[in-house]
Amino acid sequence: MYDGYRAIASAYDRFNADVDYDRWSQFLEDCFERFLPAKPEIVLDLACGTGRMTFPLADRGYDMIGIDGSSDMLAEAFDKNAERTDRLFEEACARLGIDPDGFDTDAAMEELAKHPAPLFLQQDMRDFELYGTVDATVCCLDSLNYLCGDGDLLACLKCVHLYLAPGGLLVFDVNSPYKFAHTYGNNAYILEDEDENGRAVFCGWQNEYDPESRLCKFYLSLFAENENGVYVRSDEEQTERCFDESELTAALDAAGFDLCGIYSDFDFSPVAETTERWYVVARTRKRGEWYLCEDKA
């Protein structure tokens, strides 16, 4: 469905190790508290990738759904899902004083059932389907910038609106025009790290930004050391689209959202000319009571 991360999916988390997902997930919770009348139960992580934001939110008690178009990124998320289940089971056994390798683990399994695993689906973010509504949708790490075709952004927002409950919240971020022009531009970068076995991984990253089309091409070359010390090269090309504030607000309005705010950081500070990432919060204009608030006076 989407092959843009086929080469780098296995190294994606290592090259984004500087992202503070705990602080980011706290910001999302702060948005829920600030702009929703009650804590949401079901949250959609749109363009969830490897699940690096999905799992921190699941650990905070939300029933998570993750959607992504890349089977390679979702494969990484599935692996994390199994690791999370094992971790939660072992933690439950430790709290209850149960031998995790023994036969009497029913109590630990009951504890595990209180922390449901996220549901991951491979779908197009412009035209996805869910089994019902969600209370909030998050879309992180400039995923909406990958909507490059005319009308793609509006199509995505309309689909999000369709599955959000009345008054539901959308929180997303985009790379700013400043970042496209100055940080990306025609600059090149080298990223390097090691895998869990100590083998080196390098990524050569060349940017090519066209200010007229406002499209930025990323030419990525990954060099991963195998068990024999030989470096295996994989290449791929990605493209992001630069959106200005008027485009974002117009698309949100056309899709049925009211803009709550655009911020430059997790402290809700206003954007400045040199802000590189915009955090956008919007709420649906759907009529009807938000079902989680039915018991409120």
C-alpha cells in the first residue's frame, strides 16, 4: 500500500532515538484534558508507523487503534506488541508473586486483560475504515506532510472527522515552512547508529526542496552491517509537502473542524517565524452529546 519505509523501517526507531515519546504522549494527554470534557477511551493513532507513540498511550490506559500504510513499519509494531505483552505479563507476575513459568498464572492473565493490546490495521490514511467511532485521533511526526497530492489533506481530514465522536479531538503536527526552506532545503545529512547486536547502521539523507511546488524529496541510502561485517545498501525516495497555516486552517474548516490552536512546543507556546514544527489541535463541529459525558450534570 505504501513502500516509502521499506528500506529504513528496521532502523527507523534508532534514527529517531532523540524523540521524547514520553513527553510527547504527556502533551497529547494535556490536549485531551484542556480541550475535551472527559478523558477519551478510544484513541486512533493515524500513520502510527512502528507504534512508538501508540504504546506509550496504551500504557497510559487508552484503548488504541493504529493505522499505517506501510506493512514494513507495521511489522515492527507487531514485534513491539508481543514484547509489550510479555513485559506486562512478567510485571503482573512480579506484583502478584507468581512464577511466570508456572501453571497457576490465571491471576496474572486477568491483570494482563486490563491492558488490551493495540489494534493495528494497514490502511490508507486518506480513506480508512473503522468498526465505530473514536474519541480522539493523533497523527505524529509530520505524517500529514506525506499527503502530497491535491486534495489528499482534505480527504484525510474528512475521513478522520467521519470516525470521530461528536466533539472529538484531532491532534497532529507538521513540519513548518521554515523547516522546509532552511533545515531541509537542499541540505544533506549523515545519520549513524548501531543495532541491538552492535552492528553499525548509516543513513545518507539528501534533501531537494522546490519552493514553487512546495514538495521536498528525501533521497535516503541505508548501509546496514550484517553478521559478516559486510554493509548492505538499501535506497528509497520519500516526498513531503509543505503546508502553510492558511491551507491547514482552510482544510480543517472544510472537513468540519474548529481550530483550537497551533503551537510551537509541548507547553502550548505560540508559533514563531523560526518554529520548525507546528502542533495543531482541532475539534469536530459534529452535533450531539459526547457519549463519555452522558453522566455529567
